[in-house]
Amino acid sequence: MSGLAEPAAGLAVLLSLALFGARRAGTVTILCALQALLASAALAACLPLALAILLFNGIALPIAVRHVVGRRPPAWRGDRRRVGISAWLAASALLVVAIAAAHRMQDGVVPALGLAIAWLGLLFVGSGPRGASRALGLLSSQNGIALVAGSLPGTPVPTLVAVSLPFVPALILAETWLRR
């Protein structure tokens, strides 16, 4: 791991939190793309994985989301205030658990931060509106899973390949496109 890994992973966690405050699909798409950029920077020591995350999670899927939701993405529908408070409380609890786990892990803080990103992405899927937000929440979660797998020493190559390809977010995005 490089000296850039921990700050980049920390900024990626902050972007996960910013997802909950976003009001438009375009904003969430940009946050997920930036998060993929930070995840690939954190995993620069494993160059093939970092490039795959950057290309698939940071460029290809955000462009596809932009295409599906259109040039002027709609604002989220639904009551954001009711969901927002419970989501922020759950996000805070997840961060406390991740910080506690980081103190016990011997592999550094990056896997714990990746785990926090994965949890926050899944929380966003459950608390956000439907449609493209499910794909974006899972994309964010996948960025976290890639951080965990890429930062642990001795992770097998097939596992690294599996976490670098956004199959599930892409399938959900395709379903959203077909239902338009």
C-alpha cells in the first residue's frame, strides 16, 4: 500500500456519506465516479485492479447511468426527510463500527474503510429512491468491496477480477433502462 491509500480511502468514505445528501441522480453519479477514482488511487499498488476500477466503476458505468437518466436527470422523488434521519443514524452507526474494526485489524485501516463504504452503499440502496439509485448504491458498495479485496495481502487474482467488474449494478441499470 502506498502512502496515498489511507487518505484516498478516507475521502471515499466521505463521498459515501455525501450520497445521502444528494438531491439529483446526476450528483450521485458524479460522487460514485469520484469515489471510484479515489478507490483506484488507494489501490495504485495493484495497478491492474486500480485501472479496472477506474475504467468500469469510474467511467463506463457512470456514462451509462447518465445515458439512462438523460441529460437533465430528475430530482429524487419521495419524502427525503423521513428516510434521511434514519439513514444518517444508520450511517453514523456503521462508521463507528468501521472505526472500531480498524483498530482491531492488523492489515491497516483501508480494509475497514472499504467495509464502511460497502455498508453505506447498501444502506443507500435501501433508503434511496428506486431506479438508477439502486445501481449507483451498488456501484458505491462495489467500490468499497474492491478496496477491501485489493488492500488485503494474498487476495487471489480471480477474486480481484470479480470485484473489479460491476456486474450487478450494470444489470440493475439495464433493467431500469428496459422499464423506461
